[in-house]
Amino acid sequence: MYFARVTGHAAPPRGSASDALDEAPFPPALVEELLRAFGRAVRAHQLYLHNNPTYLKSLEVARAAFAPIWEHTGELTLEVSDTQLRWAGRVVLNEPDKTTDALPWVLYKDGIRELRFLKEVEVQEFVGFIDVISRVRKAVHGEDDLLTLMWEREFNFIRYRYVDMTVDGAEPLDPSDLSRMERLVDPTQVRQPATEEVMPPGVVSLDDFNTTLYFLEEKEVEYLRTAIQQEYASELRTNVVGALLDTYEQQVDPTVREEIAGVLDILLVNLLTTGQLGAVAALLHEVMVTAERARAIEEGQRARLLLLADRLSEPEALTQLLQAIDERVESVGQQELNDLFEQLRVQALGTIFQWLGRVQNPRVRAQMETAAARLAAANTNELIRLIGSSEREISLEAVRRAGAMRAPAAVPALGRLLQSPEAEVRLVAVQALAEVGSPGSLQALERTLDDPSRDVRVASARAFGARTHRPALNRLEALIKEQKINTADLTEKMAVFEAYGAMCGDAGISMLDGILNGRGLFGKRGDPELRACAAMALGRIASEPARAALLKAGTDKEVLVRNAVNRALRPGPA
């Protein structure tokens, strides 16, 4: 964020010779249209929720208005007066009424005299600037002014010059004087000034003192620099929370503690509104610590503190928070989300599971799934309870999480879902049991080989093939011998035969050889699909007798069978 503090410059009368300008670099109508779109976006920001289609459309239109301007220049500079915004000496916005809805007056009354937008501002900081203007329009006496709010935002793509309105006798700033004013350096440059750089007026450099008799030693100077950097990098909100809770622990007066609890309530709402998820997580963590260690704390006082996390974990509040995270423009850090979820109550897990299926942003969904998995891993009992939830979305998500966590403790609950009348529920349960892969989970899967749903049967067979669960061998062999598999599609046949081949060993070669190379009445070969599946099963056995059986079918006239034989004879897994 770059800015200049300017006072005491007299402005020449408007219309003087200094206003004579060359032809504009591009049509002023582009800037006028941008300012109109910006005004509509600010009004929509004040009137609608931030997921409202009208608000989102106004943002899209305002952002699009920047595009034709960036085709001509990399920055847009607006000069500010009490009733007008001027660009290249031309009036691009004229609002003679000095009201809180007039953009020139909103900027001018708090000292802004020049406003510059850099390329990509519409992508990086446009929503934040709209929010600042909206807050200033609605501000009451005693609240932060425009300069304070812009300073807090630390804009990088928005720069401005201003006059100090508190200096007595300061005259309005003439835009023609701006070119002669010196610009203060970036705060990062103040912290670590270049050794040969000429420092601006009013900025003290350590180099000015390094020749004095009692100047600090180099290690002391480095210590000071490090301390300043740490101070700039520290999170002010976290420091405020720490100070409040320190006071809470030291003061046993119930009135003081109740007042601090109320301030924390307001602060939590403010942090949630501004999207400071990391600060919210830090606040809830510190509150929990204080509730446990504060001296002479009464039970009612402890409950009052813990109510903060309780309220945020309630379905209605948490749903609104998750929706805001999904719809926010700025990205959310994974660590921020992890820290926040860790501070929620265990009952929040069901609400999170219910919301995961509704997340529109793929990146946010992945982050939420990661954070939810950490919360579920820390609360296995709640995860198992949610598997049996009457809410279908919650139950299915809990099943998926249990499978991803490979939680053996969830096997009994997952096994009960195999009796569900819904094929989709049974399929998700089978997939989760296969991921768990414990002997108990595979035993529960055995009965699903006869499931009415083809997808469930295929998933079960593939699970046995991957896990080599030998107790299922008899069921698989029965499916093949009794020709129950004959009416299935090719995918199911392959899954059953490959699972059988993975477990039967040389004992199954005779049956598979008979299917692949045997002949029926009048020398007729069997179904090509079954023969191809038998070849794939022999490939899974991968022994010399199995290889010999495959070689006998190497010149088979059926293309499907020949391809399966060739594939089964390749080195490595079939």
C-alpha cells in the first residue's frame, strides 16, 4: 500500500491555464462507465447478501468494465474534489450533492485527493475496496474513517494520496501539485532500507547514526530490526484476544468477566464477518484454555466462555459459515480451516458431512474434506454414530470417511448398511469395507456376492481379488461351477474369475482349463466371454501348469479369447 500525507498546498482556481491538457489517451467514456458500474456494485453490496445473484452480477459487470481500460494503460489515476472525480483533467463523475451516497464526497471528506487503480485490482482487491466504501457510507460518529479502513486493508493494487484533515489551516490540494510531491516508501522498505537509498523526509535511517561515538553494535542493530519485523508481522487481533483473556484470568470480579465475555462475543462475530478464520480458531482455542485455568472461575462463567464454540457448532450457524467459505472470493488456507474445525464441538461433524455434498467450489471442497477427515479421526465414536444417521447425506459421507480412514471400529456399523433396501447405500458400504480391508470387513462382504445389485456384486468381487480373502473362495467357485455367473455381463464375469484366480492356486487350474479349452457336445466351444475370463483367471495363477493351459488356446479362432490369452501370458500381473 502506497500513500502520501500532504498538507498546506494551496490549489489554483479551477479553469486556469494549468488545467489545459492534451488529448486524452483513450475515451473518457470508458472511465465514466467504470464508475457507474462501481456505484451499482457498492449499492448491491449494501442491499443484498453476498451470495445473491443480483450482487454477484453487479460485481461481474464492474470487473468487466476494467478490461477496456487495461487495453490502453496499466493504471488509472482519479483526482478527487468535493463534488467531482477527474481523469486526465476531464470530469468523469459529477455529483454536486454532498451526501454519504456521493462517491466524490465520501473520498474527499476524509482527505483522499488522488486515487489510483493498478492493473488486476478487479481480481485481487476490488471486493475489499467496495466493502470499505460501503462501511464508510453507513458509518456513524466515532467509527473508523476511510483512511483507517484502507490502511487496515493494506491494499497493494490501490494507491492514494491524502491531506491530513487534523492540521489547522490546511488548504485543499491542487491536483496539479501532485507531481511535485514526494511519495513515502512502502512499509517494507522502511523496515529494511537500502544502504544507498535516499530516505524520504520524515523517515529516520539507522545509517544516520552509525558514526556516532555511542552507536549500537551490529548485533544490537540486527536485534532491533528483527524485533520490528516481528512486530509488523504479528496478528493484532490475536494480541487483542490475548490481552482480554489475560485480564479475564487476573480479575475475579464477575462484572469484569461478564463484560469481557460480551466483548469476545462481538469480536467473534466481527472476525467471522470479515472471514478471519485463523483468528476465529485462535480465539476459540484461547477461550477454552482460559475456561480451564482461570483462577476462581465459577461454573456459570466457564459455561459462558464455552458457549462461543457451542454456538458456532450449532447447525444453523455452522451452515452459514460453510456457505460463506464456499462463496467467498478470497482463497481459504488449509491450515486455517483445519484449525477452525478442530475447535468445533463433536456434534458439528454431522453438519459438516451434510454440507460437503453441496460445496460448489472444487478447491474448497477438497480443503473441507481434509479438515473434516481430521475432525472425524479425532472423534471416531461420533463418526460411527453418524454412519447410522437417518439423514441420508450424513450417513453416506460418514461411510466414505470411515473407509478413507480404514477404521476397523466402523465395520459393525458398515455391515448393518449391507441390509439397506437402497442399492446405492449398499454399494458405498461395500466400497468402505473394501478400503478398511480387515478380516472382519471382508467377512461381512462375503454375502454381498449374491446381492441383487450388479454394481454391489462387482465391487465385492474386486475387493476379494485385491485383498485375496480365501474364505470367499468357495462362494466364488460355486458361482462359476453352478453357472450362476453365465447370465452376468462381461465386467461382472471378469471380476469374479479374476478374484477366483487370485485365490485358487493350482487347485483351480483344472476347472478353468476345462472352461477355456474344453469342448461340449459335437466339439462345440463354450461362450467366448466365459473362456476369455477363464484365461484371465489362469493368468492370475501364474504357474507353469496355468501357462500350459493358456498356450493351448493361443491360436483360438475367437479374437476375444486370443486377446485374453495373450494378455494373461504377459509377464507380471494379468
